[in-house]
Amino acid sequence: MSKYALEIKSLNHTFGSYPILNDIDLQVLPGQIVAMVGPSGCGKSTLLKAILGTHPPTSGEILTDGLPVQGPNRNVGIVYQNYALYDFLTAEQNVSFGLKLDETSFLMRVLAIRKYLAKRKEHQAKAADFLHRVGLGNACGKYPNEMSGGMKQRVAVAQAFIMRPKIVLLDEPFGALDEAMREDLQIMLLKFYQENLLAKKEGRVPQYTILMVTHELNEAIYVADRVIGLSRFHTDGDRGATIVYDRPCPVFSPEDPRDFSKFIEQRDELRKAVFDDKYIKDRDKYVTFWKELSSLANNVAAIESAQPTDTE
């Protein structure tokens, strides 16, 4: 088992002779919710497709839990902006469908009926439990045409996570939703993060590792514990877009008030570092996540070591 849920090493991607991505390096720890922002057309979707395994990079390496990504695989899940649900299946059946394909075969379904029915019952129970986790415990029997956009997106999220991938990619998952539904789903991600924190505290591997693409800077800072910015507005920008921003952001609890004033400074910094085409800087100027994480860990260790022991 690797230290990282996702690791990208020296990734480059070109379309013909035109450079899209240049020298991308990224490490994501299990349990992190990472938001990725960047100008339209900078290569965010290209990077997601490379991680998913559908569009291999021109050069470089992508690993999930230490294993090379050589094509679509169950270590990487994805939720698109447009809900990829089967209209003829209920919410519960949509969520359990991946388990059915993964854990049963056509021969089992035809020749080992009793064994298959036991498996199906197990899958239905897991799907119902996951729908409850995303706030749809009462919607198991609903079909997609009976659900709102926000409900369908929750089903899509459950559909991805029930397969227990090492990382789930969210590609503008809330972009088509109205503001109220969007806020509800942001709270859902904050609840996932709280489950991650509890798992770490109990010595378990966190279940939810997410890389989310969004155009909303408020959303990026609010739901994630780390924001990365992809851009070609840097000194080597003619060679393609790269990560020009990588910093931690404040962690919010689902019960916290939605006070965006707490991160105005970081939002303004993001706008300048990632989106301002007139602000050309060294690509590493704002890539400080690991340095800041190390500093925070050292400060915590110093505080703990300074506290008196029971024998003092």
C-alpha cells in the first residue's frame, strides 16, 4: 500500500505539436479533498482524463495507491456534471449495479441462482446504506425521472464511492444545479471529510479521497482542505499549463456558518496567481502545500512536547 492515494510524476501532454500540460507533479494523501481550479481551456479535463486512464499522457507516470494507471480501473471513480444514471433502474439499483458487474458473472446469474440472489441481497443492503449516507435513505425505490437534479447527483456520488476506489474525480459535479442544491451537496462533502478525520483518529484508512474540478473559487476553498491551480500564466507558460498554486485552505465543519469572508485573502490570491494573465511569475511561487504541512506538523509536535506529563 502506497503513502499516496494519487501520485503524478513529470506528466506532459501534447495535442500534435501543441503543448497542453507541462511537467505536472502531484501527490494526494488518502482522505484529502483537493479542489482544482484554472482558466477555461487550461487542461483540467485533460488531466482528469489522464488520471481516469482514458487519455494516457504523452509522457510521465500516474499511480493510484502505488499502481500505474494504464487504463480505466476500479482504483479511480468519476462523477460527471451530467448524471450517468440508468433511467430504467431505481436509485438503489443504480448504486448497486457496479457491484453486480464486479462481483457476479453471467454464469452465476443463470446457473447459480441461489448464490446470485444472496449476493444481490448483499449489494442492495450496501446500496441502501450508501444512499442513507448521502441523504437519500427514503429514495431507494425512486427512478431518475422522479428525482431532482440534486438527488440524481447524490446517487451518482454513491454510485462512484460504493466501489471503494482509491480516489474519486468530480468533474464540475454541481455546475448544473441551483444554488440551494449546490449548497446541500457541498455540505455532503464536508460530512465526508468529517468521516475521514474520524477514520484517521481511529487508525483507519479514510474512505473518501476526492479531486474536484470547479470554476467556483468560494466552493473550492469551502469544501476542500487543499486547492491547486492549473495555469499557463507563468514564466514557462509557452511549454504548457502546470500547477502554479498548491496551498492548504481552512477546514470547515458541516455545522459552521457559511462565512466566506474568512477566506477573502486566499480567494484574491488564487485569482492573481492562477487567472491573471498579466501576472507572470515563477511557477513555484505559490506551490507551498508540503512546506506548509511540514511546518504545521512541527508546530503541533512542539506544542504537544511542551505540555506537562502526568508525572510532572
